[in-house]
Amino acid sequence: MSDYSSANGIVGALLGSFLIVLIISLVVTIFFAIVYWKIFAKAGYSGAMGLLMFIPIANLIVLCVLAFGEWPIYKELNALRAQPPRSPQYIPTPQYPSSPQYPQYGQQPPRYP
């Protein structure tokens, strides 16, 4: 009888340990998926391309493309820089008096009815 209960305890401990490791690995995998998604999105690629980092040989190829290729965001930036400059839009600034109109020393302030 005691062998049966100790075996249940061992199986329960192993199952609990397995579930804890499974949950931690799932959290870490989701974290890295979000990080890779953000990196590829900021580089101008589709964020889904970051999911290729979880495929064994494809991750090396994608990493080389990311490291040595020209990023789409830089292609767009260079195209915008190559355009002729546009004339700045005229935005009128409000005209304020050059100095406040305070009464001079010794003068009476104006009286309003």
C-alpha cells in the first residue's frame, strides 16, 4: 500500500514539474516571438517574418538577410531623401504688439464708463 502512495507522489511531482517547465517555456517562446516580430517590423519587413526565427535552418538565413541586406525602411528613407525639396508651406504667425501698452509713470490710467 505504501509503495502505491509513494509512486503516486512521485508521479504527481513529476507531472507538476513538467507543467511548470511547460508553462515557463511557453512564456519564453511567446516573449521571443513578440521580440522578433517587433525587430522585423521596425526594420520594415513583415512582423510575421520573425516567426521564421523558430525554424532551425531558416533562422540562420533570415538572420543573415536581416544583418546584411538593405532594410525596406532604409530604401524608403533613401527614396524620400532623393526627392527634390518641397517649398515650405507658409504658416502665418500671429502679430503681437511689439511692447505692452501700459500707462507711463505719472500718467493716469484710462477710465472706462
